[in-house]
Amino acid sequence: MLGAMLQAQGFNPAMQEYINTLKAQAKQENPNFKDFSSSEGEKIFKLKNQGKNGEMISCQSCHGVDLKQGHTNAFTGKAIPALAPSANPTRLTEVKEVKKWLKRNFKDVFLREGSAQEKGDVLYYLIKQ
Ligand code: HEC
């Protein structure tokens, strides 16, 4: 319980509300659901899959290995500012943006929308970066 509270510490109230919604959904998907896991989120973030253009890509293909630095979009070549909230405080602050990009980016890499569990895991990982 304490661990869960510490992990969620970095979210602003609107984002915490979104996390709570994801938790409720995750519980519906799996009655044994307890909490999200940043280590599972890290695995998802690093996992390579045959993505949108038939290439093996991961979240890191566009966001880089060091999330405190910007990276280049693997598809468009455009610059993407750092994803780590510690380096880029605007990150994970706007629920609308987060929802939109999680949906789109999961489809880029995994060719499907992430489950509530997967989205929550990834957000627990990213908020600590
Ligand atoms: C094809 C390139 C690409 C891939 C692959 C990709 N992203 Fe992104 N991501 C973007 C772009 C472009 C944006 C929007 C521009 C920006 O925010 O800098 C973005 C934004 C985001 C945001 C919004 C952050 C915020 O609050 O502003 C999150 C969260 C995110 N990505 C997570 C992920 C996750 C998780 C994965 C893997 C499932 C992933 N991304 C894979 C390109 C990518």
C-alpha cells in the first residue's frame, strides 16, 4: 500500500484520476488485479515488436534509451523532446495528450491498443523517469 502511494506521488490530480480510472478498468479485466507495476512498464517500454511499418520497433525507437534526452521519431525523423518528467516537467501532466499518444503509440508498436493494465504499468514506469 505504501509502495503504491509512493509510486503515484508524481501524478497531478487530473492524472491521478486517470490512473484511478485505469485501475477500475484493470480490475474489471482481471479480478486479481492489485496495482500497476513500474518494472512491468519498463519491460513493455523496451519490448520490441514487429510494428506499424513491419519493422521491429519498441517505445525506445522514438523516445530513446535515455528518456532524459530528446530523440528522433523512427518513422518521421522529427525531433521528440525528452519523455522523462524529471527532464521535461510538461510530461504526463495533460490527460488528453497522454491518452491520445498512448493509444496511438501502442498501435505503432504492438498493432493494438494497450490494456488498462499495460497503460498503467507504463505510466508508473514513466512517472519515475
Ligand atoms: C513512431 C514513434 C513513436 C513510438 C514508437 C512511440 N512514441 Fe510515444 N510519442 C511519439 C510522439 C510523436 C509523441 C508526441 C510528441 C511529443 O509529445 O513530443 C509521443 C508522445 C508520447 C506520450 C505523451 C507524453 C506527454 O505527456 O506529453 C507518451 C506517454 C508516450 N509517447 C508513450 C509511448 C509509449 C508507452 C510507447 C510504446 C508503446 C511509445 N510512446 C512509442 C512517438 C512515438
